[in-house]
Amino acid sequence: MSSRLRACVFGRFFSFESIKEVMNKANELRSGDVQAGLCATSDRERVAAKRVLSELTLDELYEAPSVPYESDELTRLFQDGCEAAARRRLGGLSLGQVREWLLDTRTTGEDVLAVSPGLTPEMVAGVTKLMSNMDLVVAARKIRVVVRCNNTLGLPGRISSRLQPNHPRDSEEGILAVILDGLSYGNGDAVIGVNPSTETVESTVEILSRVKALMNKLAVPTQNCVLSHITIQMQAMQKGAPLDLCFQSIAGSEGANRNFGVSLRILDEAAAMTHELGTAKGPNVMYFETGQGTALSADAHHGTDQVTMEARAYGLARRYKPFLVNSVVGFIGPEYLHDGKQITRAGLEDHFMGKLSGLSMGCDACYTNHAECDQNDVENLEMLLASAGVNYLMGIPAGDDVMLNYETTSFHNNAALREIYGLRPAPEFEAWLERVGLWRAGKLTERAGDATLLLNREDVRAVVFGSKRRSA
Amino acid sequence: MSLDDSTVDSIVEAVLRNLREGAPPAAARPLGAGPVERAETVQACTPAPRPVHAVPAPAHAALLPRLVALTPSQVAMGRAGNRFRTDDYLRAREGQADARDAVHSEVPDDWPARHQLLSLRTQCVDRPEYLLFPSKGRRLDAGSVAALAAQRDSAPDVQLIVGDGLSPNAVVQNGAATLAAMQRAFAAAGWRVGAGCYVKYARIAVADEIGVLVRARATVLLVGERPGLGTGDSLSVYIAVNPKLGQDNAEKNCISNVRPIGIAPEEAAAQTVTILKRGLQLGVGGVALGLGWGRK
């Protein structure tokens, strides 16, 4: 094997000890791989690794999981769960050939989804390392992953958004005010998802109930979610809280998930409970967030690059047929993704890898102010993702999250993306927008941006303003 | 292409002018940041208040201010087509400019001496390395360890530490007042406070190493926090009881948003004393104190 792991670039030979070293060094440059001491030491070594990788077969990658089978429950899930029939269809092809097959205009999204169950995360990550940014857009665009909860996401010609109405002290009235504002721009068809600042069962029950009360009064077809720890959401469900989507942050190794306080067993239990006690129609009722660098930050990356670890998070997510999965791509900070270029690349990689894994992918195109990144960078990433057929993006007032203290994308941006690309909301949500006078003939009406348009009725006002007069 | 003489002259002139005006040296700026800010442009000013809302002809005009008052988020912004109004666009840019300038600022080299602080530094060689390699900002360099060795027997009740963190500007603007408020409050509480120190390129965990070296019962770190929009002057206070290397952040207490329009220095100092009294009495810190200031 090792005699094959070498390539010549402009007169110089580069050889690699293992498939793992090839995978690590074939990544586009990013600060997390530098920090971990895993990246190529020169551009020539990087492209040599890509050359070697392009000649490895999918079967060879199957035999080289990045985390040992014996010590990691995710690796066992991936290896044992890899569908043999699907794997046989491409198994003998080299990664270079797989890349060309994905890009071939005759290969349809249905063709890709048919082989997806035969791909392990290492295969998904491997082919991603051989693709340019435009390759990632072309290949992802053809893969449509359609999912259903109360709404339908992922249909061609449509794009949705998560409305993220966070409040620094979890004021329910403040949360509802932002929801009304976001709905008035046509945001919120993927989920109304609140990050609580205080993670207690009581506050999770309260926020879920209050948001659901508003959704019911407005008869708006969407999903509610409170992004507290999954075990807290389980207790909230058991107390009878109305919960549509069950959320958890996940990562690509057993150890990294332990750092999040979850395991396969806990996730299995939560998914079963949500199907039983959750309030959504389904069948897709789970919501996961991921992000490159998570495993490294937990020191649970097993010497593996952050693209491969991210693909493993998607390999875990697909077990639960989730309604939503998004990478929170720039949240983690510049020591993992240094600048706008690295964040953009990672956003496109994550979206493609998620789609190739059969997931309904969104993205939180975001950054912190100590990264070399600004709103122009995330606007660029949003436009690229919209052209790549992303299922949903984030909607926050002015793109500034006043609770989590990071910068992301705005209600206005989601409206503008629909304008630029001629995209429409989820069909159930679009019909509601038309009913309330916010949407007509494929675009927002003049009334858009006026939250008080949704406050015509006294019972709606009572839910928003009067915590004492609230009724279910 | 070569520069003609008049261009060279104008560059030299500009450099000399900047030096006369006390602008920071160009080396302190991020690569490609362009010319240094002119000192004469630095003066106190507050932004004009935002309009309550910018929605033309709302369906229920009386309800809109009530909605706006419910959240610090920017709702009812109005729109220019599907984009921000110009004023909102520029306000967002101002907020981010303040944050980014804060991240890339530096505390002047003579600042520690002027505040009677021992000057230390971590293992980072410069600010870019500080931003990309957090682990190097958690440990002191060899010279700083040696400097602290002289204080090995000071064993104070509370070791006060100032660190530049992710916003050196916050230290420059609010560090002195917060430090003074802490010193007054600790003296009033009757605690022995060792000689204070300042750490350049500091992450939170460097306080643990300092606390261990001087055998302090507790450390209090004032550090520039990661700036949000328009919060480049915001300090955080990290309080750690029984410092040890590798102590988890959940074992520390944090007070954030210490700045003129947030938590005032005196209030932050009073909260710190409350936390420390309980912490020193029980010998634990962080979430275990049950004071609601624990930080994950």
C-alpha cells in the first residue's frame, strides 16, 4: 500500500505513511488543521496528497476508518450500517472517478441518493477534498433532500429559513416580538428555534408553550424548537410541553459527543420519545447542529482533519432522518476557520457533504468578530449556498444575535435571496403568507416588514403582550 | 514600478506626522489594514439615537413601539426593497468596525508600569499567533515565570490580574477604573492582595498558572472580552478560587459587560466581593456556588 501513497509534483516526490495522512493533507488550508499539526507543509505536498487520494478506491477508504472500530461507537455505526448493495455500485471506482460521476450531467440527484447509503463518512469527505468550490455547488445542487414535518422542505425552487428570536434573558414577550418581525419578512418556515440563555426544564417548557401558543393563534404552519440540551427537552416533553423538533449539537466521534453529553443511546431514546410525544406531524422530527473543529476543540479528533470529522457528524445525523441539519460554520472562531475564505470553503463543503449523506442541509453562515470575516463574506456564502440549493439559512434581526454575541444572516438577506434567485418559501408557509397579505405572485408585498399586520386580533395580542391573560 | 521622489517625501511626511501625534506603530496593525488612524480623530462622541421604528404606515401604529420595547434586537427596521435602509447599513458597519479595531488593538507597553503592575506575557509572539493558537495564550513565557518566582511566597488572598484578551481597547478604556474599584473593594473586605500583574496576549486560563505560582487563594482576572457589535470597550471579570492548572471554566465565575453603559466598575467590584466571600469560605467556585454567575 505505502508504495502507492506517493506522487510527484513538479519534480519532487511526496510520500505518505497512511491513507489517514493522505486524507489529512489533502484538505484545503484551514487554521484548525494547522493548530492540530495535521495539514500539508506546502502547497505541493497538499496537491500531491490530492493526487494520491484521487487514485484510491472507495473500497480502500472503507477499510481505513479514521477512528478505530473497537474504540468508537460511531465508527461501528458507519462500518456496520454501510449498505453493501449500494456500496457495490461504486466500490471499485477511484475517488477521482467518483468525483467525475457526481459532476456528470447525466447523473441525477436520485442516482446520488441511491448510492448514498453505501458511502461511509471517509468516502464522503475524501471526494470533497478533490472538489473546487464550484464543483461543490454543481454537485450539491442536483441532490434534493425532501423532508416533511409540519412543513415540506427541500423542494426545487424553494428556500426556507430558521427564525432565531433569541433574547439575552429569555423574555418570552421579547422572543415573540422578534418572531412577529421575522414572520413579516417571510422568515421562519424551517423552524422557529430559540437558543435559551438559561438551560432549565422550566424555561424550556415555558418558551416552547408560549411560541406554540402564538403559532396556533396565527395558524402559521411551521415547527417550534428550543435548543437546550436534549435531555432537558426530553424532560420538557414528559411534562407535556408542545415540542415539534427535538434538537442536539453533535460531532464526529464518540468522545466528542460525550463532551456534548450525548451518546447513540441518548439520541435513540430522544428520537423515539419525540416520535411518541412530540406535537409535529412528522415523519422528520429531529434537528442537529454541527461544525468543523468541534471534535478538535474537545480533543476527540483522533488525529483526524476537521473535514473528515464533520462528515462523520453527518454519518451520525442520518441515522435519525432529521428534518434539519446545519453547520454553524464560523461560530467556533478563527483558530479553526481563520477568515472569510476558509469559512466560505467550509460552508460549501459542509453543505455538499450533508446532501451527499442524504440530509436536509442548511447553514448558519456566521462569524465572530475576532475572525478575519465580515458581512460581505457571509452574504457571498449565502448567495453561493442558495445557488447550491441549500434547504434553509438563518434569520436574525439585522444579523446580530444579541444573546449568543456573534454575527450571522438577517431577515432581509433571506428575503433578498428569494428575490435574486426567484425562490419561494415552503409551500404550506407560502399559502399562509398569502392568506395574511405578506406574499403575492411570488414575492413579498408592500406590507412586508410590518409585524403589527399580524396583530389584528385581540387574542393574538393577548399572547404577545399579556403573559397573565395568555390562553393556549 | 519605482516611486518618484515626491511620493516618497509624502510617505515620510505622513509617517513623521503620525509619530508626532502618538499614533500606534504600524507593526501593531493587522496585515493590509492600511494607514494608521490619525490621533486627532479620536474624541468622545455618542451615536445619534435610532428612530423607534422605520416601518412606513404600520397596520397598528400604537403597537409597534410596544413590540420594539420588548427586545434589544433590531426589529421594525423598515427596508430599502429587501435590503437595509442606509442608516441601518452604516450603523451595522460602525458596530463591526468598533469590534474589529478592538480585536486588533494593543495595550501600550508602558500601561502596566503606569498602574503599578508587574508586566508579564504569554508564549505568543504576536497578536496573529495569539488569535490562531489559543493554547499559547494560556501559559506564561519563561521570562514571566522567572519574574513571578520572586513572589513565590506572597501567598495573597486574592491575586489581581489584568489581561488584554480579545479586546485590548477595553483594558485601555476601562481597565484603570475597574482595577482601582477592585483594589478598594478588596481592601475594604480585609483581604491580602499581592502585587498586581498585567499579561499581554492573555487567555482566561493564564490566571490559573499565575495563581499557582504565587500560591494565591483566589485569582481575579480583568480581561478584554470578545467584542460584539459596538462593545469593543467591554471587560469581563473571571473569578477563580483555589487556582490549579487546567481548572475548568465551569469552576470559575464570570461577570461580563463591564463598561460605562453596562455594569459599572464599582458594581462589578461589589459583585466580585460577594462571590469571593462565599467562594473563599466554601473553598469552591463556579456553578457550585449557586450564585447564578457560573459560566459554561
